[in-house]
Amino acid sequence: MPIWSDHPRALGIAMGVALDALVADPRTGHPVALFGRAASRVEEFLYGDARPNGVVHVILCVGGAAGIGLAAERVPHPAGRAALTAVATWAVLGGTTLAREGVYLAGALEAGDLDRARARLPHLCGRDPARLEAAGMARATVESLAENTSDAVVAPLFWGAVAGIPGLLAYRAVNTLDAMVGHRSARYERFGWAAARLDDVANYVPARLTGLLAVLAGPAPRRALAVLVRDGHRHPSPNAGRCEAAFAGALDVTLGGTNVYDGRTEHRPVMGDGPAPEVRDIRRAVRLTRAVSLAAAAIAVAAAWRLRR
């Protein structure tokens, strides 16, 4: 009997991870970008400076994504479900692109090309690159690699293993909405509240799993675990701090400090005991991101296989 007859979800996740490694994200026509445009259209009709408007926006957008996933999950042939799971997994994963962005920034900074690095940094985070020198961009890159390892890899794989295609698509919808409207601003302070809170809930377990995997996959597990336990809760985000603290301990650097976002200054508590990140630490962070991503993929496939049994 073909393997997909009993384990289409596990096989589909494995194939999707392989597709992401081979193809990564297309430059145009990405499914997530298409979802973002649809969510923007819905926002045009629903926007109001009130939480209930944002709640309806989230219900329609996330519910629509989950509904598409439910329809795909009901395809009767196991081979079809495996193929659709593979496509959905590829569509929501961003691990290969994340690592490539880190490598690109490392190369630009190693070459001393600050202009090229500043132009590229917005692909990873929302900080104002014009205010950053090489050291500041190195810290921003390492912190973004840590946080996005959870958002782009561990979290979608977690929800894919637990809930199949609906979990994959719903999680990516939640995370995309948070990026679109969940940030603090005059326009989205109330409208984006629901998206931000739902993203916190969806990432609660995956962020902590990311921290533990960074501890186990990194070069100094005891140090990474100590920093994770001591500093992981200090970040203003209930989830990002677990990832960044584990990376800080694993790489023996100090993360956190003052960040500037579109003219808005935030002061983050520091995490870790080492020196501030240098340019050479970016490639080390990329290697840790790849190790955590590989471990998460293996766990997701095994979990999907086990849950089916």
C-alpha cells in the first residue's frame, strides 16, 4: 500500500519542506502576497477606529483561509491530500528565504557596503536602516533571524502537524494580518488589536519550542538554556523574547537595546551576557536558524505521522 494512503499529512509536510528548500519564495505571485492584497480589500470595507471592526476583519480573513484549508483537507484521495499539503506547506514556509536574507546581509556588511545592507534590511525587519551602522545592522539581523525562525518555520510546521492544511493556512493568515495591522500606530491601535492578540496566542507554543530547539541545536546548550530561563520573559513581546534570548545564549552575544521604527523609539531590555553582535555573528545566526529549522521539520513530520496513527 502506498505510504500516502496512511500518512498523507506527514508526507505532504516533508515534501513541502523539500520544496521550500529547492524553490524558496517566488519574487512575484506568492500566495501570501495574494492573501495580503485580499485582506487589504476587506480592510477598505471594514476599517473603523474600533476593536469590533478589527475582530470582524480577522474573522473573515482567517476564517476564509481556514475554510480553503478545510476544503482541501476533504479531498478524498490520500495522494491528492498529500500533494495539497505539500503545496500549502511550501506556501507558508519562509525558512530558506530567511536564511538567504541573512547570508545576503552578512555578505554586504563583510564587504563594507553599508548602502546595500541598508537597502536590504527592511526585508527582515521594520527598523529605520538609515540610522544604523554595521554593528546596529548586525544586531537587527541576528534578532530578526531569531524571531522569524519561529514565525517563518517552527510555527507553521507546528500548526501543520496539529491541524493539517487548515492549520497551515490559518496560521499564515494570522501572522500576515499581524504584520499588516497588528503593529502600534494611530491607525491600527484599536483596529489591529484582534490581529495582534491572536498572533500572540498562535505563537505561544511555537516560540517556546523555537527557544528549546535553539538551546539543543546551538553550540552551548547550558548557557543558552540559562539565558532563555533568565531573560526570555523580559522582552515586551510574550513570544519573541524566548527566541531572542535562546539565540543570545547560544551565540554568546547580548541582544536588545534601543530600536527606531519609523521615527518611534523603543528601548528593549538586554538579553544575554556576551558582547554586542558583530558582523561575523550573522553567519553563525544563520547556521543556528538552519539547524533549528531542520529539527523543527523532523519533529513536525514525526508528529504528523504519530498523530495519524
